[in-house]
Amino acid sequence: MSQTIKVNDLVIRFANVNGTGSASANNMFAKAVFRMGIPVTPKNIFPSNIQGLPTWYEVRVSEKGYLGRRDGVDIMIAVNAQSFPTDVKNVRSGGYLIYDSTKTLDPEFIREDLHYIGIPMMQLCVQHFADPRQHMLMKNIVYIGALAALLNMDVKVFEQIIREQFAKKEKLIPGNLEALQLGIQYAKENFNCPLPLRMESRDLCGNKILAEGNNACGLGAVYAGATVGSWYPITPSTSVMNAFEKWCHKLRIDSKTGKKNFAIVQAEDELAAMGMVLGASWNGARAFTATSGPGVSLMSEFLGLSYFAEIPAVLIDVQRTGPSTGMPTRTQQSDILAAAYASHGDTKHILLFPSTPTECFDLTAKAFDLAERFQTAIIVMIDLDLGMNDHLCEPFQWDPSKKYDRGKVMTAAELESGKIFGRYLDIDGDGIPYRTIPGTHPTKGSFFTRGSSRDEFARYTEDGDVYARNMNRLLKKWHTAAKEMPKPEIVREEKSNKEAVLYYGTSSYAALEATDLLDLQGRRMNAMRLLSFPFPEEVKSFIDQHEKTYIIEQNRDAQMRSVLMQELNIHPEKLKSVLQFNGMPITADYIVRCIQSEKSFIPQYEKLELAESLHS
Amino acid sequence: MTYAKPNFRHPALAKNEIGFSKRDYEGALSTLCAGCGHDSISAAIVQACFEMSIQPHRLAKLSGIGCSSKTPTYFLGNSHGFNSVHGRMPSVATGAILANKDLIYLGVSGDGDTASIGMGQFVHAIRRNLNMVYIVMNNGCYGLTKGQDSATADEGSVNKSGAENPFQGIDLCGLGIELGAKFVARSFSGDKSQLIPLIKAALKHPGFALIDVISPCVTFNNNAGSTKSYDYTREHIEATAAIDLVPYKSEITIDQLEGSTELIQMHDESYIRLNKLHPDWDPMDKFSALRNLHLAHSKNEILTGLIYLDTDSKDLHEILNTSDTALNALSAEELCPGLDVLDKINESYR
Ligand SMILES: Cc1ncc(C[n+]2csc(CCOP(=O)(O)OP(=O)(O)O)c2C)c(N)n1
Ligand code: SF4
């Protein structure tokens, strides 16, 4: 077994039982790595249930700053008997298995190629703590302490985090500190600390933050001035509205009256949630909702109305595996087609694709400006991975001089001055008409909003030419929008490179690393990250420049590739796919394997077994 | 085709307090079948709003889909209107009301729109006590899709093709009371003298006000055997409490009250005068209201008038405790927490 020393480069996975308080202990570990200035990527891998079943938390530590998942587990903290057999199998050769040695290890789980570190976690807790609930909770802190010693981590950082975490329940601090020490002491006395895998403090995180996408979306909506939020619970989007509510309670209560400068309604279903958004936006408030794939389906009819009747709406779609319920707690990018073309008739919607929580904040805020500017639905496409996991990212920024773009709204004064008002009249030649907010003027500017065909003055008509003229104007508006969309990020564009990768959202983390790995093999690729649909013209010219472009996506049917072909009229031969759809965030190794083999194969590795083990 | 009325206004037309004539409350020419009950309801809405001197731009009209839901085009041409999607007017109204609590909201729906596809949203609009008037133009059938039975069609009622409806009908008034609506009325499109005061009182009510109006579909459901036909309705009508709105400014002398009349104060201090026609009717008594609805049903009678009223009503904004300023009128300064706060938030993520 190799004993080369590896610093700040490992994957550690915690296998726990759902509902035993392990989440906060595991978080503590990731946060400590971050505070030591080392780039870290934590991921929750959790089943769709409330309590009792296996749950995992995986932390990647990367000196080089790679923030995607990496295949292969170096250290497994296996404290769940139910998943133990699979957990043992999933450690890479030469890796470490940390287990609770209160009970002796069944010989059938001994692998010759692993290092075993037994810590009598439960026994230590029973000896030092009185109440049984504490035994369970403190066990988690004991293994965190052991890890601190085994990996040579800064104990003060852990102590500080414990003090912060329990600032409001000070009574709990001494016990947690004691449990931490128990783990440290036991590891030091019984094993050669540190292991060859170890951590050293660095200054690689700058002023970055460790934040979650859903939370950032909720905060972005507050900064954007959203006042109406309506939603229906669905994993993994629920925490978007929870975050909005939390921030509103902190930041939006009128100090004099105690009244709320916001309204949040838990709707009776997603249909109603979207209806409320349209009603509120039509009436001049900034309104939004958040959902996942099944909710998007229910919202479809209203999305079509938003497009055709030109009513602003903001929707945060936190994608999960589909179709139907799929694996509701696993990630995918599989609502691309459903969202882009949601609804009946000729309809298409503006999509935004953040990759980081920072962008979740920015693009959610931007979505409100775009929705009002283009008087249509804007769908912010994130996924479970981005929404429900912490990500190392730039701090949130806000330009204090920024004004909200309320779009083309005609005021009472403008109406009074005799400006022509035709609700669907293209006065400026950009396809975007003017609207008025109900209640504006006693005799001018009222109009009737409807999904039936109408003329430029919002009068009902079934004249085919008038209908077609309107549909063409909507298309013109779409082309105007394309010019104002966030530009794609051109990560690398060297003339000599004939191949490129193109990706969006959370695939970016692994894609960036994959291009570095391919570089090492002498296969240099240009790279572009998409941020919006409609596609700005840079997207087409980028693809045109290359003989071959690999589109990296986390869905089965290459949905973004279809949209690219369809919208940009690109020959299918030019676009290759790298597809992963097993519900786990894509890895760099996997991308490299796909590109090398020229195949988009169905992944057959460990995570699928993990998922299956839940049902056995 | 577009239908618009000429803008000509006769100078001699009577004006209301704010200087508008009745024409100012009308809309485009109706394209509904001649004789459709829905047009009479539109006319009653026009009359009620004219008499109440409602500023047309302060009223927003919303509807779902159906012949009935088309009617907002035919009244209050100076009001903003929203003809949404089938059955989902209540959610759109909820959003609109959340955004601006200061407008008057008038929702129009059909019995198909409300009692079938939109039943869920209807129920929740009541539950949330939206401050709106919700008029169901109830013809017991689907007009726009050519006469299928709706969920309010009575059991045994015969539709145009001669088929008998095998299912029980839903009584929207009973349901409304059961769900906690505080203003529940039923009327008949052909009875202007009852319908207009009801609409006026509903507009004054500070919460969800339901008016279920029997509105015969002349084309598909005005045949013998239909319990929503003109003839059947006229023959089986039984009035409950008839009402009148007493405007705020008029002098109120309690002495004038006769035995069967009662004055009820609305939230803006205007009064409605209630004439109890039905001998044992107390619209403030929920249990007797429900009992009488059931009783009438068992006798194949249609009760009309104000069936139930509770003026003590907390609307959605009060329930949510939202700001006194309409949410759509809050400024960016009031809404955006600014950079300093953001820096502190960033700090909490380190
Ligand atoms: C989602 C959807 N399903 C079906 C329809 C077709 N549709 C239009 S109106 C209507 C029924 C209208 O009946 P009702 O609400 O009673 O109104 P009426 O026409 O009788 O006034 C139906 C089924 C539709 N527009 N949308
Ligand atoms: S079909 Fe019936 S409901 Fe529709 S307009 Fe004609 S009469 Fe009225």
C-alpha cells in the first residue's frame, strides 16, 4: 500500500443514518477546511425520506481549486450499519475506513487493500455523557475530532465553529468541545497521526464565501425588490421560498408598524402559484415562484399565457431527476426542453443558467429586470446540486447605484401628454410594447389582458393576419432579448484548438477540471459556458469555429444540444454529447472517459449501486 | 372581427356623482347569443358601478374562460381586465390583490369554470378571504363548448340533447358558506331589481363576496327539463332577504325601519337595508341559512337574495399583516436592503 504523502487533496465521505444529527457535524468539517483556506466542495447525497435511511455527505478537498466531484473515496467514515457493506466497497484501494469499533468488525468486511481505523465512538460517548440522545449526537463530534487529529487539522478552527454554532444555546458548548477532544485524544493515542493524507492551512479562498444556491436565489429576490412570492412545496426548490421568507423577516418588516413589506402565499398547487405570480406582476408588483420539474408541468398553461399576453413572471426551476418523481433528491439538468418550450402554441421562454451561488444571486435579481423589460416569463434554471449544496464562490455583490429596470410602463403623465397607447403596439421597433399598470389613469390606458388573439390595441380579433403579425412581433422581441442576455463565458478560445467543450450550470465545475486533464494528455480544448437562452450570437460563432464541440449535460436526451441545433441551425455532426443522468453531480473523470471513448455511455459506477442499496 | 361601440355620448345622459354617465361603464358590444342571461348580468354590473360612482380605473375585472368569462369585455371599458385561463381566475386575482390592495376587484366566472376545473382555486379564494366580488354566471352547462352538463346541473335535469344528468349538482352557495365565505348571495339574471343591490352590497363587503347568479343559456340549456332555464327559474324562485345599499351620506333614521327591515353597517360606514321576505330568514345566522338552503333544495325551490352575511371579516391582507402601502407602490429604497447589509451577510458565510 502506497504511503506517499498527499496534502490538501482528498475525497472523504461520511455514511450516516438520516436524522441522527450528523449533518451539522459534517458541515462543521467542510467549514473547517474552508476556514483553513483550502478549497472545499461538500455534497449532500440523501435519500428521499425523512428519517432512518442511509444518507451520505461527501467532501472534496482540492489544493488546485477543483470544485467538482471527483471519483473515488479516500476516506470513508462508515457509521451506518445498513450501508456498511457498500460503503466498504466504495473506498478506493489504499484508502481508509474509519468505523465505530465499539462493536468488533465482521471479518467479511476486511479488505486487504484498505487501512482500518477503528474508534470506539459509542463507547467513548457512553463513558462521558449521561443521556442517550447525547450519545448519538456526540458520536458525530467524536469522529470529527478524530479526523482533525488524523488529518492534522487546526483544532482551534473547530473549537471556534462549535462556539459560533451554539452561540444561542451556550449550554451545549462544553459538551461538544469535550466530544471533540475525545476524538482527538483517541486518534493521537492509538494511531500514527497525521496520516499520509493530510491538510495544511493555506490562503487559497481569499474573501470567498461558502453558500448555497437556493438561499442565494431567495436573497437575490429580496434585493431585486420582489414583494410577492407564491409557491407549492417540492424538493429541491422549497428552500428558495424558505430563504426568501427568512430574509424578508429580517429585512422587510416595517419598523414603525411591524407590518410586512412582502406577501408570501403557500399556494394550493403550482398552477395557482404561477397564477398568483401573473396576477401580481400584471398589477405592477415584482413576483416570483420556485419549483422543480413536476411543478413546471403544472405551470405550463400559465407560462404560455405569460408569453402570449406579455406578463412578467420569474420562476426558479431547481431541477431534479425526472420524469415524474424520478429520484426527487438527486440532481439533473433535465428540464431544459420542458422549460424552454413550456406550453402550447408557438412559445419560448427566456432561460438563465447560473453556475454558482453568486450567480444565483445575480441572475435571480437580473431575472426580475428582464421579466419586466421583456414582459415575459424568465426561468432561472438551477439544479439540486447547486440549490441544496454549499459551494465555494465569490461574495455577493450589489451596485448601490443600480436602478430596477421596470421596463416599458406608461405613466399617467405620459398618457395625459397624449402619447399613443396601444398595448401591443411596437412603437420603438424592438418588438417590446408598452403596458400600463391597472389603476393608472381614469380614462386612458386601460386594456384587456387575454390569451385570445387580439390586435395592437388589445381588442379581440380572429383575423389571421393580425394574429400572425403579433406572433412575428413576439419573435422580434425574442431577437431583441438575445442581444441583452448575459453573454456566454468564453473560458478558453485558442485559434489552434479544433475541439471545444460547451457546458452550463453545475456541469461547469467538472468540465473545467476535465479540460485540464485533457490538456495533460495533449488534447487541448477550447471551452465555453452558456448563461442564457436565447443564445447570444457568440454561441453560434464559437461552435462554428470548431470542428467538434462536446456539449456536457446531466440528462439522457442531450436536451441543450437539441435546443442549440434547433435554434442556431447547427449540423448535428458538429455537436457531440457527454451525458450523465444517474442523479449524481457529473465528475471530471467521467467527462474525460466519454471524450476519449467518443461515446456518451451510461455510467455504471458506484453511485448507481449506492442508489440501489437503498431498496435492498 | 372586432366589435367596438361608437364613442358618441348623448349630452343629456344622466351623470353620477363623479361626472360619469352610464355609457362610461359599458364595454364593447357583446358577442354572446341574443338573450343570454350573462348579458343581463353585465348590465346589472354596469348599473351597480354607475350608481355607486365607482371610478372605473380603480376597479379591476378578472375572469376565467367561458362565455361568462368573456363578459368583462362587455362592461367597464375603462377598467383593466384580465381574462386568464380556464378555472384559474382566483389565483390570478390573489396575486393582483396581493400586489395592490387599494383597487376594487370583480371576478366573473362560469359554473364550469368555477365548479369543475376551477373548484380547487375557488375553494382557496374563499379560504384566504380575498377582498373581491366573485360572480358565478351559473347556467348549469358549458356554453362555450356547446352545452355539456356542468357540475352545478341538478340531478335529473335534462340537457338539450335530451340526456338526463345522473349526478348530484353542486350548490355553490352552500359550499361557500360551509367554507367560511362571509357574504353569500344568489340571484337570477332576469331579476335586475334584486341583482343590482346585491352587487352593490357585495362591492362594499370587505372580503370575499360570492354571488351565484342563475343565468340561463338560451342556446344550450333553456329547454324543458332543464332546472336552469328561464321558465323553471321563474316558477321556482323563492326570495330570501332582499337588500338595498344606503350610501354613506344619506341620513339614516332608524325610526323608518319597519318590522321586517334591518340596517346593517358595512366597513366603510355605508349601510345595507335588508328586507326580509322569507318569514324565517336571518342572513346573519349561518346555521339557519344552511338549513334553509337545504330545505329549499328538498322542495325544488331556488332561494335568491342575500343568503348569508357576516360583516366581521378579516381579509387576506389583514391575515398576512402586510404594509399599509400597497406592495406595488413600495419604493426601491424601501425594498432593497443595500450593500452594507449584503457585506454582513457575506461575512456570515465565511
Ligand atoms: C384547460 C382548458 N380546458 C378546456 C377548455 C375548453 N373550455 C372553454 S370554456 C369551457 C366551459 C365553460 O363553461 P362555463 O364556465 O360554465 O361558462 P359558460 O360558457 O357556460 O358561460 C371549456 C371546457 C379550455 N379553454 N381550457
Ligand atoms: S352559448 Fe349559452 S352561455 Fe354562451 S353566449 Fe350563448 S346563450 Fe350565453
